[in-house]
Amino acid sequence: MTQIVLIRPGATDYDEQGRIAGTLDIPLCHNGAGQVARLLDELQAVAFTAVFAAPDQASLQTARAVAAAKDAKVKVIDALQNLDMGLWQGKLIEDVRQTQPKVYRQWQEHPETICPPEGETLADAMERIGPAIEKIVRKHKNGAVAIVIPEPLCSLVRQQLTHESLGDLWAAESVCGSWQLVDTNAPISTQP
């Protein structure tokens, strides 16, 4: 069994403003750096031997700090790039809620049925990230690793590993600088 420490990077200015980042490459903000420092304290007693990261700045900054504290190296995996939110990128979540209330609610309740305009469906994202997660699990059987990825992709990976529901992806967008330990017993799901 592989243990995976799923780490959400510290906050960016977009997170602080309630904006949708998607694949935009945004660094940690001041508050995000503080969240990473808190994460390092929380993760002191958690053992893992490798750190994998999405290619965005906030994930890399978080992963590098975590890896340095564990004397590990960071491996960037391009397939872990965040969900492409298309034309929603840069918009305030509140603006989507007000201007497209039905779409907002549908993304909240059944995100697998929505594709952001010119963006990526959850099924497409699962197809992209599934092989990368499977490879990590296969290479680190009976070990523990950390994966640093932003929301909403982190929720998709959690769902693949645990077979639990996705939850509210709008709410997940604002979850930064947190982590959870996931044991991988079952096969990885490829369905959102």
C-alpha cells in the first residue's frame, strides 16, 4: 500500500481575491508563504521519501519548501497541471455565480457534466492525470510520497484514490496550504 500526502499549495493573490486560477501560473502571496511555513510544522512527523509537484509556481514553491524540510528532491510532473478552466480563468467565482447561476450550481452539484468555456472537462483531466498517479503509486509501493497540486485538481486526485465524492469544487478552490494523508488500497478510478 502506498501512502500519499496530498498537499494543496499555499495561497496566491488569486486565491485571496476569490479568482479562478486554472492553469495560470501564479506565485505564492505573502499569506501563502505563511501557510507553507505552517505546513512544514504540521508535516514534521509525517514521513515520506519523494515529493511530486504540479508545474505551476505556487505548487513548486510549496513543494521545494516541503522537500527541503524532508531532505528530498522535487519531481515536477507536467500531467499534474491544474484543470484548464478556459475562459473562467481570472474571473471571480462570485461573478460566475451571479452571471451564470445555473452553470455555477451545476458545477457545484454535478461538475462532471460541465466544461468551462474553452476549458477542460473533468473526464479529460482524469484521463491526463490517471497514468501519472498510477505510475507514482506503482513506483512507491509500500512507501509514502507527497504530491503538491492545486485545487480543483487536488480534489480529482483525492477522488481517484479514495473513490469518495468530489464535493463542492467551488468551495475547494479556496482551500490552500492544507494536506491530507491518503492510503491507496483500491485501484485508481478514472471516472469523475
